[in-house]
Amino acid sequence: MNAMTTRAERKQKFVLQGIPFIIFGIAAIPIWKALKKTDAADMQVVSPNVLSMLLNDLYILLSVSCLAILLGIVCAFYLEEWLPKNNWARRLIESHVAILTSIPSTLYGILAISIFFSYAGTLKVIDGAPPAQNTESIPFQRNTTLFCGEVLTFIFMVTPVTIKTTQEALRSVATPVREAVFALGASQWQVLRQHVVPIAFIRILAGGCRAMSRAFATAALLIGIYIWYDTTDAGGMSGRFILFLAVSLFLSVFSSSLTEVYDSDLTQRS
Amino acid sequence: MNHSIETENLSLWYGDFQALIDVNVKIPDGQITSLIGPSGCGKTTLLRCFNRVNERYGNVTTEGKIEILGKNIYDPDVSLPELRKAVGMVFQRPNPLPISVYENILFGLRIHSPMRSLTRTESDQIVEEALTSVFLWEDLKDKLKARATSLQLEQQQKLCIARLLPLKPKIILMDEPCSALDAKGTLAVEELMEVLAGTYTFLIVTHNMAQARRVSEECIFMFLGELIEHRETQALFDEPKHEKTADYVQMRYG
């Protein structure tokens, strides 16, 4: 059962786990082609600055979700390692995290549209009025409110999931072994740094990726709805749709293969 | 005779429950002393007091005095890492860290010394010495890079003892170290203790009276948080003074 994973086994596992990546790669080729295409008549995605706009989106969302993940990880460490078990603050935060994680991610997206985007005044989905067709108001135009909305939604979506997965990762580090490290004279900080974190690291990382993947998938879905709603596609929405979907797919495949390959007998040993 | 551990009116509460009641005990230096008694009588609690791992569970109140090597360990100037360095602990289930055998042995030392202060030759030597003194060197010298959790249970438990040795502890506490091992493993660990006694003071909690009888020179019988009898093992088993001890060692309960 708990046989040690030898290097050869790990290699083999890694190759096996590589297959989803290859499939993903094959799937990514048409996406890449679509992004590179410059024929505006063929696909509306394509105006000269679409690629830079997409990269801009990606850059912002990735950095925001990294921050949100960091916040989640720090929070989870504090909850799990420092706060006493029956502390009121811990109960409060944990129950809220449970509520936030159980909300389907699409609802977050709709919330984002209805609250944050409507304040931006560029997308009038809420009133049922068709989006403005003139050039002055471009849908999903980047302005301050919109940006804040994006950031807030991402934080709301990513942080609770990260807290949950990080807590689970920390709990999976066997208590008897932790006790042994304490009994050897390690401080709380040393136990975390030298024992717990190295073991739980992959799981924490995978949890963060999964949370991010969820957020991107929702973004892609909403953009998909938007494309269906506004067929003229003035802002390169289909490009965004494909991009977000691709990022989400990649992250979810990546996170699951992380746990499959590296999360061997380190954490769970009977 | 010198005493490495002395307690004075030691009482301990978990919340409202009093787990130890006025325990006064003197544990001789360089010998194996065993703690026996029925389940829930406070043997493990007493053991855990000696390197203050009890405090980690929160909600624990301790009163009285514990002197280890002449120093009260509840004094405010006591450093916990230093105390735990001097008083090592072996647990019920072998719990080697999920890293290589080599790193397991150096782990304690790395905690207590500044970063990168160990040279390669020094650490090689330390590992060899530690493994030799627990008779594992011959078996494991080619498997130093193997993960410690992949060893046999008996080897794991010996490794858990070996990883204490580089810290040069004075006292080794053992909490039923053989309960997860088979007869052969138990024998191996007992033999090891006998060889190491003298250099180290052993305090062993055991449910196995035959084991207490075999390995220990002195024996302590506890019952419901109180220390009932503390005498030489042979005397305690052959002519117990206290009624409760007699009942227990003659296996009428427990």
C-alpha cells in the first residue's frame, strides 16, 4: 500500500499524466490559430490590438488571483496552525468560508455583472436594454469601476476555495509525525517551515490552481453568454472566451496532475 | 544515587479533570525505569510532563515542581527547545519523518544548529554513529537515501531512537515503544535499551508487565492519577506492599 514511490515509478507516472497535457496541447492549436488570425471578416476577434488586450486581461487576472491565493493561504495557515480549535473567530471564518465555497461559481459571475458591471454603465444587461452599438461605449470597456469589480469578484471566488484546500492540505500532514518534530525541540515556525510546508506544498499549489481554474471557467462562461447576447462582438469577446476557457482547462488539468504525480506517500501513510 | 528526574507534589488538570494527583517521584540516573498501571491512570501524562509536550494540547494546568538534571523545568528561563533536546521522546507508533533515513537522523541537529553549519563529512559521521549505536548500520548503510517510512516497523522504531542520539539527550522517554511491534521487534528494541542504559536514562511506559519485568530496574505503579508504589522491579512484582499493586501485578484487573 504505502510502498515508496521510486524515481522510476514517478517517471512513469509523470509520462502517464502527461497525456492530458498532450491532448490539451492538440486542442490548443486551433485556439492559437484563431488568436493569430488577422482576417477581420472571418472572425470578429481580430483587430490589431486584440492580442495585446487579451494578454492584458490575462496579466491582470493572473496577478489578482495570485494575490487572492496568497491571501487565502496566509489565512488558512493562521486558522489551522495558530488559532485555537474552539475560537469564536475561527468558527465565524470557517462557517463563512463554507458558505462562500458552496455557492456555484456562475452565481459569482452573475453577481459581478449585476453589481459591478452595471455601475460601469457600459453593459445594460440588467435593464434588458440592448448594449449600445455606437463606438463611444464599448462593452466591457476597462475603467476603474469595472476593474475593481473584476478584482473583487476574483478575490471572492478564489480566496474561500484556497482557504478550504489549504486547510485540507495542512490537515493531511500526519499528526504523530508533527508531534515527533515538536518533541525534537522544534518551534512552531520550524515545524511549519521544515516539516509541514514541504509535505503539503504540492497540495496547496494544486488547490490554488483549482480555485483559479474555477474563476477562469466562470469568466469564460459569462463571456460566452455575452457573445450569444451580442452577436456583433465588438470587443473581441470570442477571443476572451477561448482564452479564459483554455486557461481554466489548463489549470484544472495541471492541478489534478500535480496531486496525482507528486502527492504520493508523503501525506497519507497508514 | 543521583536522580535525573525529581517531581514534587506534581498535579495536572485537563480542564476540570485532574489527571495527576500529588505525584512525588525520583527517577535514578542511567537506569531503565518503567511506568505501569491500568489505562487512563496518568502514565503517559506523567511522561509527557517531562519534556512539556503536554502544553501543546491547551487547557492544561500544572502545579508543583519537576526538576530535571537539577533544574526546575517550569522556571520562566527554561528554553523549550533546549529542554526537549535533553529529554528525547519515542512514541507508541514509529513515526519517522517521510524523508530519507539520512535526513531523519540529521533533522534534530539541523533544527538546533544554524543553517549550513554541518559539513558533509561531519554529517556522514554523525549518521554512521547514530545508526551503529542502534544496530541499524549494517542493514541500512546502503539504504541511507531510502525513505524512512518504507522500512520495516522495527527498523523505523529503532530509527526513531537513533534520531534522538545526535542531540546527545540525557533522558529518553518512551511511550509504549513496542506496542506496534511483533515479538522479534520488541526483543530487538529491548536489547537496544539495555545496551544504551547507562549512557541514557530511560523512562518507559508499558502495558506489558512482562516487559516491565524484563527490562527495568525500578518500576512505578500508578492508579487513577496517583503514584501508588515505586520500588525495585523484582520487589514490586514479588512482594507488592500495596493492595492495588498486588491486584494489578497478579492480573486481577487492568
